[in-house]
Amino acid sequence: MTFEETVARLQEKFGDAVEGADERDAGRPGLLLGVYVRPEAVVDVCRYLHDTPELAFEQLSCITGTDFQDHIQLAYVMMSYAHREVMAVKVKLDRDEPSVHTVEGIWATANWHEREVYDLLGVYFEGHSDLRRLLMPDDWVGHPLRKDYKEEPDYHGIPTTRDKALGKY
Amino acid sequence: MDSTQSKQSVSDDLMILNMGPQHPSTHGVIRFIITGDGEVMQRAVPHVGYLHRGIEKLAEGMPYPSFVPFTDRVDYLAAMFANHGYALAVERLLGLEVPRRAEYLRVIVSELNRIASHLIGVGAMAMDIGAFTPFLHGIREREKLNDIIEELCGARLTYNYVRVGGVAFDIPAGLDRKILSFLDTFEPLMEEFNRLITVNEILVKRCANVAIIDAETAKSYGLVGPNLRGSGVDWDLRRDLPYSAYPEFDFKVCVGRGVRGTLGDAYDRFVVRVEEMMESVKILRQALAGIPEGDIMAKVPRKLKPPKGEAYAAVESARGELGYHVISDGKDKPYRVKIRAGSFTATSIIEHASKGLMIADLVVLIASLDVIAPEIDR
Amino acid sequence: MGSVASYVENIKNAAVTIFEGMAVTLSWMFRRPITIQYPDRTPEPVKSMLPGRFRGILEVHIPACTACSACARACPIDVILVETKKHPSGKGRLLTRFDIDISKCMYCGLCTEACPTGCLHHTPVFEASARDIRNLVLHFVDKPVVPYKHKKGTPVPEMPPSGSIVEQLLKPWDAEYVQWTPGEIEVPTEGEAGGAGGKGSSAPREKEGKG
Amino acid sequence: MGDFFEYLKSEWSFASAHPELAFAILVIGYGILMIGFFAAFAGPVTWIERRVAGRMQCRIGPNRVGPQGFLQWLADGMKNFLKEDLIPNDADRILFRLAVYPVFAGVFLTFVVLPFGPWIVGADLDVGIVYLLAVTALVVTGIIMSGWASNSKWALLGGIRSAAQMVSYEVAAGMALLTAIIPGGSLSLQGIIEHQGGWPWQWLVFFSPATFVAFFVYFVASLAEGNRTPFDLPEAESELVSGYNTEYSGMRFLFFAFAEWGNLYVIGAVITAVFLGGWRIPGVDLATQTNNLWLQLLGAAIFIAKASILVSVTIWLRWTLPRLRVDQLMMMCWKYFVPIGIGLVVFSLVWQLVAAAVPTWVTGAVSVLLTLAGAALVAGMFWRAWYNIRSGKDTPVYKWLI
């Protein structure tokens, strides 16, 4: 099933919850195409994509969280083993209080992907079984992948920057 | 104190064991909190992040081509794939066509690198089971590969070879013959390696029926590459979502068959890696025979400014799908680079798969997943 | 019966595979080891065994440097510092500083690809240890020089053998660190000698202020 | 030792005048000699092991300290002497310090009964084999002590593994020894050696199919008792960091290693004495050898040579095989070695009855056949090694010292 057909099916099934989809770019056939979904519908859409045999997006490759300054976008990149397709489901979240329901129940791997997004972007995942920081230390301040993130000058007395040798020595 | 209470306190008395971050078999710096009853674990919870260098954040601050050397550090055992994936993603953003010769060279270096990485993978697994010699036999062959790759691109580990639009260097004169003669000796030496360790009854007993991951669990946890194929899922990005010159080659996708135990056990993952090396040899022979003449680099402007858009490019690395999700905002620096690494999901399955294993089996499980710490943390 | 068969099978398998494994290890007692006995027991120096594309420590041949700073811009981690200033005569520029921090360099080679004349290149030199990390900042410009200007059709100045410049710059591993100061400006070209000397003497102070 | 003392008394007036003093000097001298031998054996064996391991792994191994790196073991010893003897904060300090001694003593005490010649033996105990089994059990005590006293979970796991392993495998080892003792007709090591002859077909290993199998069973079981790969679970590096000796450093650590390598020799020596004809020289009868001091020394050399070959086999095995898991180790012991051992004992008893009933050429023929089987095994090994070299497109190199 092509991406456009998939989008059409999703729109038919979920109506307004599907906000739109990426357009194909003739000059760049390799681009990732995503369908934009309202945050509250993410779990249903993902479950539909995962469970429907004609779609069968059985693998969640990654959850890319991006800080677009006015909103935070999560892109659930998924693959279908049976149909050899790649697509993304994208959600736009409020930047101040980003929150979305977890998709852990659909793909177990979402557990860690969501933890990483929580850690690096501060997105809260409702219903997540173990929402802790994954890569940064537990007592780290801030979410590093936010565009306005400023690193603290030190962490427990360890300086986070090194002075530059060039031009000095 | 009444008897039921004391009984309960005895049965609840589990040992918490901290394995790592410095431990001989954690393959880098990973830490596991093992809850166990003596030798039998109830679970092992991985704690990662010790090698988190913020490569994704670094990418946002530099021009597109400058990020390639950083991808080397994503997976230091198979840096070609990391280069390749990133280059592919940016090429897709640009809509760039890569010369055929460059695609062939990419395949050649990728397969050489896959052999090198798998040699470490299976060797380290044997070492974690207690046999030190196979590891060094693997290292021996990898050393020859390192020499070949060094001659090609000047570095042994952090290649920075595959660039946006092509590859950095053409193959020097005589190197193709060198690779072929390496392959000629590699095949019998791999058979010898198999006699030394792969069929060894102790190794088989240690790995077969240990840490079984069935196909459903493997898919759900997003396992990729040899780990996924070890669980019996026939999925290889080289064949199924073809990129580069792979559609032109004839090779078999090695899938676990439960050779000596249950499908999806540690031994299947071991065997899949060993068989994949032989398939790589096949691809290499075809690629070297059919390498076309031509440019090695597409016409790429000095300053790359891909138009707005998102691209996801995944290559079948030695550790499975290594995906780059690059988002461009039309400027000369990537707006966001997300790296999806095979080891990341492989580590996440450890907590699930380690239930009821023994401590010695946990070591086998970690080794059989072939996780590598910098790829988890990036 | 099946269990008895598998019992015997287990013993047989174990015996045979252990025997085969031992034959492999035994055979290596009669085969040439692959070790290269770096550094002193190699048939030839390791430096000469390295392939031509080997990416060792960076080296700049200043007489061929155009001071274009393309390398410094190409470097993803800022290990190259190129400083120029106006020529005292008011015409053209002077290359006053070309530093490479080899302790930070990751040998990716992007700078060498950006270099228009090839004066910046990797060498086969890879041995550089220092007790004081500050000694690993190499200063390729002793005295301010006029950058090279490439004229079409003329060959680029001949390079000395790769590695010879860097080997001179590398200090012994236990050398004390001495603060580097750029050399006094030389009379750059004939004819302008008078004015240049006076202005040049103030140049080093200027640069120190920058650093 | 007793016979030698009688000989001394007859030859040397001082000994006959002060027998107690002379006996004391003799015993102490022998003890010092044995400690020296122990040290001189354990040290170089570490070097040999590392060189052999190097070659088996396509590398060279230590070759820089002294000629061909021979003095590496001295350098390592020196290094360990100079290291600080660390004791973890919460360790049981007394036990922690004590633990080394039972391990060392357990290995060293076996030298009392190990015979190098008719006269060259500490004490020819009538229950020599029982003594051997008893004394080696001391090692377990020491290892458990070290595991417990370190107050580290890794060390504790190692100690417990070791206890289970060594106690279990003692049963299997005992069974295998019993199989050989039945035809040997004595519990004294000297008695068993005297029963055998110098030629291979006169050795107990080739006496009957039972002893032939028992040889392998005992070899494997004693590897397990000595914590050698593939049974080095108590110190399994990839799992338990370093097992029971994780927390040890400096000299105390060295003593564990020392005991381990000394134990290698003990394994080889016991097998040589019980199965491989001990100090018997081919073609020389017992009386001639007993009455000639030079022949006795030659016998001792033969004994040490045989033991050393076995030591190199253990080294060879170590660098070939992976490690078993702890439950597989136990299963191997109780499901394979112990039942087989019991079967062997029964078979051996039956064989005694059969051997008494049939003409001697029948048993002799069996011995010769078994000897040929053993020779075929060795030849087959070399043939496979040769095949590996050829199939790897290599030419053999006979230069061992690189």
C-alpha cells in the first residue's frame, strides 16, 4: 500500500484526528513521509498501523523528538516487515508542557525510545511504566536537545567545558 | 517473630549485584543491576549513558559534511556503516545521485567492515564464554582487514570514508587483488575457526537454548540485524529496503534455524553472524569483479544546503539497522539528527530476556546481542 | 533408549569437538604468529610500513600556505588556528600564526581536503607523547611570513619529505613546557625595510592580547 | 626416604652416630629442596604457559625480559612483592589474611607423598592416595575463606562455586583413582609405581579398557579440582571478574596463582605415578634402579618429564576450550563422571577376575592394543594439526623461540 493510500485509510478511519500528511517531492524520492496526527490519537493510530495486516508496521525504528521552538515534534518512524515500507507518524506537542500517551503497549521497544525522548527533550509520556532519565544522570538539570538549552558550567564540581588550548599555549 | 514472617524474609532475601560499568564482559561501559537468588537471576536491569557524548546535539552545530567524522564514533567497530547511513540520509535530503563506482566502493568497504565487526562479535562472545583463543584468531583476521582499509582510506578505525555524494578516495592500484587474496585465505581460516569454536560442544551447550528470544518479542523490542534474523525473522535491509548497489548482488540472507536448540537462542545469533561473514565474502567477490569505472564523487557544492524536509536512511550495519533521521530547515547545518542504533534496542531487551537466566548466561546474552556501548549512548 | 543414545552422543560430540579444537590450537604452534613487534623488532621501521594514505599527525609546509583558513573552517573541532594581519606596508597580509592542536585532532582529514595547495597534509608520523599536553600544540609559523600566492601555471613550492617538519616541531616526551611567543617580524620584502621594522616590533604583543 | 636414611647410616658415620640429628637435617633438606622445586617449577611454567598461549593465539607472548622472556616470571614476582597488600575496608581481616595459607599448604603438602624415585620421596605413606585426596581438600577451605572474607559478592560467588565444584569432583576423581588402584594393588604411590613397568604397555593406563577410560576421567576431574579451564568457574574472568581472588593484591594474590600453577604439576605427577608408570625406566628392573643412585636420578627426570607433558596438555586445553556453566559442571560430574566412574570400578573388578582366569597373553594383547589406541590418538592429533596448517594455506614453521 502506498503512503497516500495509507493516509487515505487513516483519514477515513480517524477523521479529524489525522491533521495532514507530507507531500511527495518529485526531486527527492527518498524523503521520509509522515502523517500528522493529533496527540490524543497517537496510540490508536499506531495500534491501527501495527495491527492491520495490510499495513503491519511491526517495527518501531525510532522516536525522533525535535524541538521546533514553537512546538515539539515527535516522529514515530516505523517499518513494515511484510510490505517493506517505511513511514512516520508525527505529532506536534505543546512546547511548555509536552505530553503524550505512551505507545509502549504496541511496541515494547517504545519504552526506551520514550525514555530517551523524555530525557533529552522533556516530553512526558502518560502511562509509561518506567519513565526515568536514560542517558543523562538522574540529577541532571535541563533537557539537552532543546534548542534553548544552556549547559550548566559544572556538574557536581566537574567542569563541563575545557578551556581551549589553541591560541593560548 | 512468627514463622511465616521469618519465612518470607528468607525468601525475599535476594542478592543485588552490581555488574559494571567496569566489568570484563560488558563490552564498553554498561552497567547492570542484577537481582538474583545466588547464581540464578530474576532480572538484570541495564543502566546506560556512560558513553553519552551528545553526538546528536553536536550535529546541530556544524555543517553537513563536517559531521561525517563524528559518525565514526557512533560505532567504532563498524564505522563504515555509520558514515554510510549519514551520507545516505543527507543524499536523500538533497535528492543526490551517487556515481555507481562510489556505490560499489561503499558496498566493498561495508562488507569488509561487516566481516571485521562480526569477527569481533563472535570472538568476543567466545571470549565471554571463556575461550580466549578464538577471539585472537578473529582479531588476526580483522587485523588484515584493517590493513586493507587503512590502505584504502588511511585510518584503521575511524574511517571518515563514505562522504555525502560519494566516497573520499578511489581504490588504490593493486588493492583489489589484495582483497581477493585475503578472501582466498579467509575462507579456509573461517572453517578452521568453526572447527575451533563454533561446533565446540561446550560452546554449543553454553549457547543453545539460552536466552531465547522468539520472533514476536524480537519484533516488538525492535531488534535488528543478526539479532532479529537469529530469532527467525527474515529481514535484511540490504535486500528488503535496498540501498546503494546491493540489488545488483546475489546473496543469501542468513536466518536462524535453531541449529542446535530452540530458534532464537544465543547459538542461533552466533551462527547467523558466522554465516553472514561468508555471505559478505560472496558479495565482495561479485563487487570486485563488477566494479564500474567512473567518478567516485557526485558533483556536490562546497556548502550543502538541503531544502526543508526530513529523511530517514537506514543501512544494514553489522549490528543491524543503523538509521539516521535528518531534519533540514534549509540552512547549512542539520536542524536535527537522530541516530537509531541497533545496540540501543538490543540493550533494551536485556531486562526482558534475562529473566531466570544464570549470571553466566547473562554474559552470553550480552555477547550474543553484540551490543557496543558507544552505539547505545551515542 | 533415546536418552541413552543422546547420552552417548553427548560424550562423543564433546570428545570429537574438543579433539578438533585442540588440533587447531596445536597447528598454530607450528605457524607464523602475526605479531608485529613494534617498535624495535620490525624488519623495517613501522613508519615506512604504513600506506601512503595513512592519516598521521598534520603538517603544514608554510612556504606553500596561502593563509586562506579553509582548513580552519573545515575542521569540525577547531584544532587549527590561522592568524593573519595586515602587512606593515599596508599591502597584502602577513601570516602570523599557524597552530595545530594535535592532542585534540581526530585525524579525519577534512582540512587536508580543503587545502587548495596541499601544504597541509597528513604525515606517517604517529608517535607524539608528551608529559605536558601543552607541548602538543604545534606552532608552524616561527616568524610572520607573507602568505604564498598561487599564480596559475606555476608549480606549488616543492614539499619537503612528509613528516620532516613535524618531527622537528615535536619535543621530547618529557620536555618542559615553554610559553610560545611568535618570532620577531623579519624585513618582509626589499624596498619597504625601513618602515616595516618599527611596526613589526609591536606585532607580537598584539597577538598575545588576542590569545 | 626411610630406605635412603638406612643407606646413609651405613655409608656415613655421622648419620649412624647421631641418627636423630641426621634425620632432621635430611627431612628439612628435602623440604627445602621441594619448596625450591615447587618455586622453580611454578615460576617457569607461567612463562611457558604464556609463550604457548601466545603461539596458539597467533601472537608471540612475553619475550623481552631476559633471554626469550624467560625471566618474565621473576619480573612479575618482583612486581607483586613490591605491591601493596590491600585489604578491603569491610573484609574480615583475619580470615582474609589467613585464606592464602590453606590454599598454598593444600597444594604443597601433596609433595610429601609424590615420588620421584624409589628413595626420592618425602614419605611413602601406605595410604598415600587417601592422603592426597584429603590434603587437596584443604584448598577448598582456603578458597571459601577468601571468598567469604573478601566481603565482595563476586568473590563470594566464586568461593561458593569452587566449594561445590571441588567437593563434587573429588568423588569422580576418587572413583577414577580407585579403578587404577584395584589392579595396582596398593594405596601407596610407590606401591602402584612398583607394580607398573617402564614400557608404555606395562603402564596402568593401558592395563585394561577400564583404566584407559579412568585415565581421562581422572584427568578431567583433577582439572576441575584444580580450577583449570574449562572448569575455571571460581575465577571466571568474564563473569565473576576474578572470582575468589578479586580483592587480593600483591603477594597474597601471587600465592593463589602460585598454588594454581603448582597444582598443575601435582595433577601431572599424580597421573604419572598412578597411570603412566611413574619413575620406572623402560628396560630396567626394579632392583637395579633401586640400587643405583644415577638410575634413580634418571628415573626422577623421566617422572618430571612425563608430568611436564601432562602440564603442557592442561595448558593446551586451557587455551582451546570455553568454560562450562555452573549447572552444566555439576551435571557433568554427577550425570557423567560419577556414574562412569562407578561403572569403571565395577568393570575393573570384573577385569581382575577375568585376567586371573585367562592366559596372560590375552591381557598382554589387550594392553598392546590399548597402547596402540593411545598412539593412534596422538598421531591423529598431529595429523589433524597438519591438515589445519595445509588447509590454511600455510607452511609449517618449526621455530618456537621468536
